[in-house]
Amino acid sequence: MALTSDDLHLLPQPASVEPREGEFRLPPDLTVSGPPEWTAVVRRLLGPGTGFGLPDSADGEAGTIRIETDPSVPAEGYRLSVGTEGVTIAAADFAGVNWATQTLRQLLPASTLRPAPSGGALAVPCVEITDQPRFAWRGVMLDVGRHFMPLHDLYGFVDQLALHKYNRFHLHLTEDQGWRFESKTHPELNTVASVRRETRNPAWESGDGTPHGGLYTQDQLRSLVRYAEQRGVTIVPEIEFPGHVLAVLAAYPELSNDPSRTYEPATTWGIFDEVLNMSDQAMQLVYDIFTEVLEVFPSRWVHVGGDECPRVEWQRSEAAHALAAERGLDDATELQNWFTRQLRDWLAARDRQLVGWDEINDEGILDGAVLMAWRDAKYGVEGARAGQDVVMSPSPSTYFDYYPSDRDDEPYAIGGLITTEMAYAFDPLENIPEDAQPRVIGTQCQVWREYMPTTARVEYALWPRGCAHSEVAWSDAEGRDWTEFSARLAGHLTRLDALGVGYRPEAGPRPYQQGGTGRYARPATHRR
């Protein structure tokens, strides 16, 4: 008796799944045929967990896994056919082969997702799958500025994204609390800006007294970029200017609006008034840093932040008003808009595209930029209507630093509430006029880390809400059903178990994931 599509627990849900009778039993002499750069994808993703070498087939012979080029298949799409004698993948591009192989991994026993084989015979159910993504941008943002994540954990994070067919890893590298990108032109950022003396959450009576910091070298990041590229994931770097720069000012106080002060990387959370003074010297640092960023990250897109940038320092600064007048501006409050336009043009001249949080449109639509709508979906609607490319990332639906439930035993979080069901209910095209919908290039969920000091807390916050969001980003919205998804999710979570991912069970946190009664207990003010 053939399995049903529900029995396969595929996630995100493919466009079409037709189970067939029988199964394909993987032979020890499994081979692969097709373009060499594509057979390498299959070998890379299937080899470690199955224990098979997966060599290319002899010249002119079809492999047990055959990869065929088909220009008619949509971008990133694929056809996957599993019969009793072998597997055929058809795609038009590298991405399609990559995502087909990820689906094939889900059809195999969950143990094969691990980096070493568990042993025993392996079989794949016979099935015909046709698939393609709904959106081109399917992203996850990870904040490593508030809390540093060890490099080896970032590799695992990439693997988790790729398994769910996310193709954009937005890496938030700088914050008031810490600078994580090695600069060879401004070395004080590597030492002074990368370490804070302690951390203090709002509910704590005092700081923890423990220094926190970390830095990724450029060589380390290049290797991570290559690793992600091999798995179909583009790393989009974010360097935050002109706000969220206390760590920068600690290293270079002359770039502040009050150089007589002493600055340090922030030890608390929130929005700080301190911003760059926008002098020629400050702009030179910005250009120097982004020159280094472009050398490390080949991504077409570069995120420049642009959110939560108070103007109060510029408003009370005679130097800022004089600078604004010199640059032809009516008021010092226009300096951020001037800055963002300068950086947009600088990046465009280097064949890169600026991405910014939705405040970049506060003084008018910033043509040529990608808008990341976070404060509310309405900002994305406005951008799309104006012809701007938009990534829908509204905080009420995509901020996974919010609490995942109302339970009192949830660990300390920033506030708010997004359950897995709420994440699944989000539609990036809601309220977007039909003629503007092509401007919505995708959606992204965010993992802000004020309250996530460890990788375990990141995994708890992201999964399974990230599973739900991956389906929002990949699968067609028509016919979406929470009950059906929940059943598939239950089966899919066995894959995360096999990988050792510390996700939050839908029934509630495990005892060791709870907030307890200590510093990471859910504050009384956050209980409902």
C-alpha cells in the first residue's frame, strides 16, 4: 500500500506530492550522474549521513541518482522522481538541485541527517514531487551583536536553515553592545568595541559582572560564506549605522557628537541617543568598513541597518547643524536620510544593493533600496505600492524573540507573543494590491538576542516557529491548514531530534528549557 503525502511529513510542503507503490533501496554502489557541480551537491548532502561515497557514474552511464537539466523548471524549482530502480532530479539551476536534495534527505530516515552514518539498510519511498518556491527571499535574521555565537554553532545554524529551504541568512554583526566583524583598517573595533564589561537585563537588580564579547575574523567569515553558498544560502551582512553605535564610539569617541565624553559598549538594552556625528571622518570609517565587508561577503545585498536612530544629538549640536547646511540640507534631522542615500549610491556603484529597515523611508521612498518592513506590515504595503522591493518582516508575526506562549514557565524574553500557529497564519501578501505583489520579494523572521545568551536559547526561540515561517516563505498560501501542518510538523520534529536541535516542544518547554526561578524566570510584569 502506497504512503499518502501526509505520511511523508515533508516541510515546507512541496507544491505537488504524489506517492507511489514501493520503495527504492539504496545499494552500496550508489552512483550519481549529471553536471559535475550538481552531482557534488548530492554527494555533499547525502554522503556523510548515509556513509556512501556516491561517485560519479562511468562516462555515458546513468547513475542510480540521475540529475537532468531542464530549463523549463522555474528558478529554484525541481522535479524529484523516486522509483524502485533509482532517483531522478530535474532542475534548471544549482538551487533547484540543492532543494531537491534537501527534500530527498527528508524522505530518508532521520538518522541520515547526522554527519556520520548510523548503519543499516536505507530505503526511500517511491514518490513524484514537483516543487518551486513562492518567494525568492526566504530569510532568517540572527543577532550576534547582543550575544556572540561561537563560529562552529553558526555552521550548524546554516545547516538548519538549508534543511528548511531558507536561502537568506541575514547576519546582524554590530550593535551598541558589541562589534563582531574584524576590521583591518580600524583595529580598535576588534578590541575595545567587541567586549562589554557585563550584561544587565531590565528585571535584574544588578548586572551579572561577567564580561561578554567575541569577534569573527575575515577569514572565518569567508569560510562560513562558502559553506553557506554550497548549501544554497546567501549570507547578507548587516553593519548598523548611523545609530546603534555605542560600541563604535567606545573605540573612536572622536566620531561622536560629544568627544569630551567617555563611551563604552552598552551593558543594557534599548535605544540610545548616541549616533555618529556624520563628519567626513565618520563617513570615511563607514566607507572603510563597508569596503572590507564587500571583500568578505559576495552577497548582492548589504544591510545597513537604519532603524531606531534618534536625532536629538544632531538637533542640539551646532556642528551638526553647520554640517547639514554645508551639505545642502534644511535641518540636521535630515542627516540620516542624506547618509542613507550616500551609502545607497556608493553600494550601487559597486554592483551591490542597499537593504535597510523601514525607517529608511521615513523621509520618502528610498529608490533603489530593498525595504525590510519591521515596525508594521503597512510600511511594506507603502513601499510595494511605490515600486520598491520589499521583504515583509513585521514584528507581530516574525519576531521570534517574543514569547512562544502565555505559560509562566517560559524563559525570560523581550515580551509580546507569537505562537507557532500565529507564525503559520502570517501572509506576506495580505493587503498588498495585486499589481504591487511582485514587489514583495519575500519574507524573513528575526531572532533578536537580548535575552538569548546561548545557542540553546536561539534554537528554542526559532524552532518550530521557524518551521512554520519556512512554509509561509516557500509554499503556496492556498489551502494552508493549521491542523494538517501540525500533523506534518510532529513528524518533522523527529528530524530535529536526530540533529540534536533544542527546539521548543509544542506542548511546552522541557524542564531544562524553563525559565525556573532565577535570572531567566519570566518576570511577573510579563505574565498574563
